[in-house]
Amino acid sequence: MSSATVKRDLDTDESTMHTAGPSSKKPKFEETSSDGPNGVESLDQLENPRATGSSINPSKRKEPKRRKDFRNQDWGRKVGRNASDEEPREEGEKSIRYPKKKIAMLMSFCGTGCSGMQYQTNAQTIEGYLFDALVNAGAISKDNSNNPNKVDLQRSARTDAGVHAAGNVVSLKMITAPPIQPLNDSPNPPLHTTSSLISQINSLLPPQIRVWSFCRTRNKFNARMECDSRKYEYLFPSWMLLPPKPQSALGNRIWEEQRAADATPLPNQSFWEEVVTNPSSIDETADYMQDLNRKKAWPVDAETLERFRAMISEYEGTRNFWNYTIGREFMERQSQRYMIKLEVLDPQIIQGTEWISVRFHGQSFMLHQRKMVAMALLAVRTGSPPSLIPKSFLSQRILVPNAPAVGLLLEQPIFDTYNKRVVEDHEELTKQAKLPLDEIESRRRDPIDFTLHKEEIEAFKLEHIYQRMREEEERLNIFDRWLRYIDSYTGNDLDYLNSEGVIPAVAVIKKGGKRKNILIEWRRERILEGDQSTSAEQDVDEDEGVEGLKGKALDEMEG
């Protein structure tokens, strides 16, 4: 790479410092905006009233329709701030403009109680909390405080409602050295250092959201587009691999099919032996907690674990995952996703219950792609063969339930290509003898590196993700409620779960066709209805705002 190329390729600060002129007014602080004039005409120019003749009675003349003026609309959801708190700038008032720079911010969060990662104006989200903290810390000016698009806020991976992240990256244009609050009357107030600004931001965030660091990036950096791949983890208790209870609708169908075909009993069918031999002893209300306690004490056997691993391995490679998301069609290019590596770890006993971890490393993921876990779990529970999974990649539309969000965790986004490029650029810069050291340093762009915060992230995962995940399951029994909901379904949508791995016609969803007894997608708030231990904060609709999305809007919701 030539030095001229490096000079063109590397970026410099987007704006420069300007000092205030003399004024008796208290200075206000805002960032330099690179946006040009909005180019919107006045309402008078937008109107096009019809010409009228003298023969028309002016009193009966229809008023022309006016286009609604959105220019003063406040699009931002403000947590802890009111629009009335923002005083309008008086005419002639001077302001100090601080430079904003494109950065990548490394963070972790527990998603419990939030409607996902991405900013929404009408919901409580991770980015909503972060954006408000940045505004209140002075990293985003008042001029840009009502719309994240003004600072080009992007995320490397969008997470569903209730999903957690041990590591995620957001990119934005930010004032990296704002004045330390509270402001004083000095025209040159003290400025934040990087470490003091991070401390200030974290002090404005709830404890389940943490910012670890931020680094300068190229001006055109986009966290979603520059991300090479993502790593996810899904955790669930081992007992979810047990066969369905014989008295349930799904269990009864599976057991009857086995008897009719004189098939070999499923592994672990003996767990429900008492229920099969003595049905009169069943009391759903009285035995519910007894059954749950028995399941929690059950350790998975080697054969069942290997069957589950075989199911998960079918997802590796490039596959058409249109049946594992919403809003996509079979022929769409975006339905094809590349799974780099998948592995099922050995079970770990935590507080008396055995848990299994599934690690997914994929180039990108679709909305609700944790349906992959649900399909593998249900196939193992019902004795379906691994050959069922490849059939779900074909053109037949089937309904795959969505596994509970509580078990999903974004481990880390990967930026290998970007990191390699910035390292090479810096090495090339250092070879230019004529450049002073301070200019070389100002052009330096650091790699995005989560290993710098490995210890802090591991501690955060244990306290705010794993611990809260187990506490939530212990208190609400979400996994068990989800399985009982699936097992109680009496329609045909899940008839592809069978020992032959055949997808029957009654289980195929035809576009525009009428279906009876549809399996309605599980909603946590529906299952927990009437449970006094469930707060409104936890009952979030993970499909809110995403149903019906297409094209670019849907792309933005994926990661």
C-alpha cells in the first residue's frame, strides 16, 4: 500500500474546536454537525391550491389540504428527561462546538425486562437507556438528543426481547471529550478524559448495562456492516430433553404411534413409567411441582446427549433458514445464512440442576433464529430422526416454535477483517518518516478487542446474566411452562415430529390457505397470565414492531 493511498484512506477529525465570542450569556455546548441544510420547502411552497374563478363563492371554497409538518417532531424516547427541560437557544447566544468522532463502543447487558437491543420510540430498550445516558453525560448534544439517526447509531448484533449480551458493539458519532458536568460560567471548562467519561456514562445506566470502553474508528465505520460474524450461546436445563408426558396431547400421539408401529421405546420413556402403568394416579394440579422436581434432578444420559448433538450438527454450513424466522420467503437471498461452527458442551450441574450450553458461531443471524434450538429439542423429545432438520430447509413452509428468550446470550461479535486492516494501516503510517509522531497518533485506529475486558465481562456474566437467568427460571419456571404449552397443542402444525421424519401434508402451511387449530406462537405474558409473581416490566412482546417488516427495515432488525 502506498503512502498516498494511506493518506486518502485514513480519516481525520470530523470537526475542529471553536471558541466562543464575547457574550454575557451562559455558554451552551453542542457538537459540530456534519449534516447540511434540510432542504425542506416551506408549507406555503408545498401547498398547491387550485386556481379559482370569480364565479366561485369564496365562502364555499374548500381549503387546500396541508401536509403535516414533521420538522419539529421529537422522535426520541426520553428516559428521565422531558422535552420541556431543553431551553431554546436565545437569538444571538454563542455556543462552544465540540468535535464529534466516530467510535466503536464495547458493552454488555442483561436483557431482562427490555424489548430488545435496538432503539424504539415507544418501548424500553437497551439502546434507549444508552442513548439517554450519552445525552445526559454530554457525549451527544441537545441538538441531536431527539433522534439516534443524527449520530448514526448502529449495533453489531440486534437482540430480541429478553436476550442478553456478554459483548456487543455499537457505533456512533460522539463527543469524546465533553465538558465535565455541572457546567460553570467559564468559557473553557474542564473536559472529560476517556476513563472519566466512561465512568460518567455507567453512573447514568442501570447496573445490568455496562460500557467497558470505546475506540476511534474510520469515519465510515458501521458496527453491523463491518462485523464478520457473531457468537451466541443458548443455555437450557437438561430435563427439557425428556419425552413429553404421556397424558399430554403431544405425548399421547407419540406413544400411540410407537405402539401402532411396534417401535422401540424412546430413551428415558421409563421416566414416565408410573404414569403409563397407573394413569388413575395422575393429578395435574397436585403432581405438577412433584413432576418438576423429579425432572430437575434428572441427569441426561450419553445416548440422548449424542442424539441432540447430531441434531445441532445438521445446521452447520450454508442453509436456508426461512422456516426459522419471520418475514422471509424461500427464494430470498437473505434466507441463506452460513453457520461456521456449532457445538454442544458437556452438561454442568448448577445449584442442583443440570444445564446444557449450545454455542453458535455464524456469519449472521435472523430474527428469532433460536427456533433452531426449539426444533432440535422437540425432535429429540419425540424420537424424530436427524434427517428431519434438512427437510426444514426446503420450500415447504412449516411452523417451528420459538424457544424461550431467557436462555439466549450474545457472546461476542467478531471484527477480524476490520482489525487486520487498521493494524496494517498503522504499520504503514509508522514507515512514513516525514510524519510527526503526534500526527501518526492522531490517525491511529485501534482494533476492537474484547479480551482487554475479559475479567470484567466474565464477572458481569456470572452476576447479571447467568445468575439472573437461573433465578428467573427458578421463580417463574419459564422453560417448563413453554414445554407444557407445546405438549398441550392438539392441532396438526407439529405433526412433522414423528419417528419417520416425514413432513405430512397437514403440517404444511399453504400461503392463503385456511388452517384449523393453529399453534399460536408462545407469548410469555400469555403463559404467565394470572401469575402474581410476574411484573408488567417482564411481560414484553418480542414481536412488537417487527411483524410485517420487509426489505431494508427487516435487514436492520437482524444481525
